[in-house]
Amino acid sequence: MIATTDADFRFLQQFLYERSAIVLGEDKHYLLDSRLPPVLRRVGSESVSDLVRALRRGDPSLETAVVDALTTNETSWFRDGAPFEALRRHVLPELVAENSLRRCLSIWSAAASTGQELYSIAMLLDAEFPEVASWRLDLHGTDLSTEVIERARTGRFSALEINRGLPAPFLVRYFRREGAHYVIADSLRSRVRFEQLNLVKPWPPRQDYDLILLRNVLIYFDEPARRRVLAAVRDHLRPNGYLVLGTAETPRGLVGGLVAVSAAGATFFRLEQAGDAASGRPAFAQAGAERAMPAGSGAGEASGKEEG
């Protein structure tokens, strides 16, 4: 266990909040004990107080290392089951039909971690929606952590990571083995792009999306940050697009202009449209054909940005 003074803990609380909007609670001292020693060794510091003094002097690479250490990127393939069932049976068929003339589809995994969520979408599109093979697909993943984004770009996963929810047929179809690791097919990796993005800082210009996944991120923000991020995400949804949040997250009471729609045990959000209340519009305008998920999918692990 490393010794952390109250003053150092307060500094790190403020440091992390200013850079990520993540609230480091009073009960999170254990995170410093478990996460900071590798950073201390890397920079040659002997104590948290030494590290804090170095941070006060200003060192961008050290700041990045500390933020990366204090934010865990938890993810798995086809996570939680129900949202991916809804995507397969309802959301993606509807979006594919609505974009058939444009022949474009844009999907953003806003807390992509090491890429499993976005690669799951890419596999699903390839396996079950062959009509989009010739479309212009923009499968975009972002994350606060530069380290996990670099890993996502490689498409390289350990056996432990593969075993967290990846269906066996997809392993055979889309991965090749290289030693102790599995590498995703170039045909899929070439269709996705990853970049570092801090959701609570000003965003560079970006397009609108048909589908945005922002799961298990807002629960670690305070209310002002949740409002800002949700409003910005809402404003980047296409008119018939969908937003996916974590099961414990909702825009209700935070931002307007979004309505909930449900199917297959999952809840999504879309832009509110004139006449919604009177039209009796069904949860999803077009239900897709029933599709069975390959065996081994729907692992129960949650994903997204988590803080311990």
C-alpha cells in the first residue's frame, strides 16, 4: 500500500475531474494504491507526493499516464446481450432500410476502450447485413485513453479477452491466431477508425451519426458534465438515429429532445419528433427478421469507461 496524504488525494481528485469530469469519491483511496505504483516506477518517483509535485510542474506525458491509470476501460464482446439483440432484430434493420438510398451508415462508439464494442458491430454488419458491404461505412471509436485507443487500432487480443463474450463462429470467421494472441481480420479492421477524444472538452468538428453508443460513462460524471455530454451527443444524432446508454443511465431530467424506445429487453433513445405522442409510433418503425445470435454471445460483463 502506498501512503497518500489528504492533500495529495484532494489534488488528484481535482486533477482527474478537470481532465476527465470523473468524480473520484472519498471511498476511492484504494484506486491510488492499486493503480499508481506502475506510474511511480515508470517515472522514478518514490511516493505519491513526489508524483503530485511533478504533476504540479506540468508534464503532459505524465498527466496522460495518471489519467489512464485512474480510469479503467472495462469491455467485452456483444456485452450485456439485450442491447445487441435489439440492434440485430430492430435497430440495424431499420437503419439499413432508411439509408438504402444514401448507401451510407455512420456508427460511433464514444467510449470504445480496446475496441470490442465497435468490432462487435462490424462483425454483426458483415455477418447479417451483406447489403452494406458496398456502402460507405463509418465505424468510429473514441476514448479518453490514448493507450487503449492504440490497442484498439491493432485489433490484437489475448485469449482472456477473446473468452469474454465472443461467439465461437465469429472467432473462427474473423480472427487469426498469432502466438498467444488473436488478431481481427484486416477486412474488418480496415473498416473501423479509432481516435482519442475527451468527451468533456470541446470536440473537433464531426459528422452526425445514425447510431451512437455511450455506455457506462455518464454514471461517473457529475450532473453538469452529464448535461453537457448528453446535449452534445444528442446534437450529433441524425434525425432517425438512435442513442444507446448503459442500463443505469438516462437522459431524463438532464436534457430534452430525446424519447425512449424499447425492444428485445433493451431501451434506446431517439430524437423527439413532432406528433410522437399522437401518432402512437411503435417502439421501432421497422422490426427486422428474427436472427439467432451465435452461441456464446451475450456475456454479462458491462463495458465502457469505469472507475473501479
